[in-house]
Amino acid sequence: MLTAGADVQKDRIEVEVVAWGRTKESWSVDYRVIEGDTARAEVWQRLDAVLARDWPHQPPRTTRARRTLAAGNTQRVDRGPAAAGRGATL
């Protein structure tokens, strides 16, 4: 299973995708900083593209991040994944 966590600041979103094993082992799959004013829709669209990505999983299958947790500036987070029904806000 893959999860994603996002730290939302006014000038960027930092997001990490993590793979989870059956014994609760975890591996960082991707970490990126999406630069830009998080009040602007295009920054959230770039986050959506990361979350919608298909990741290799036991070829030939792929998988996507199942859960997204966003934390940071609450007013900005409320416009993001949680507001669109794609995750939770912390």
C-alpha cells in the first residue's frame, strides 16, 4: 500500500509518498517540493498529478497512493486534498 503526506506552506507543498509492507515496514518512494503560492490552483493541480501517478507494483501491475494527509496552514489545506475528498487534514 502507498500513502502520501503533504506539508502545506504558503509558498510550497512538500509531499512524500511512502510504501508500506505487510509487517509495517516502510520505504520512502518519492519526496518532492512543489514550489508556488498555495492559494493558486495550479500548485494544487501539480500535487494532484503526483497523487494520481501510477507507481510500479509487482510487475506488470501499478498502484496509486491510497491516502493523503495534509498538514500546515489550515486555510490553505482546506482548499487542497481534504476539501476534494482525497485525504485528511491534520
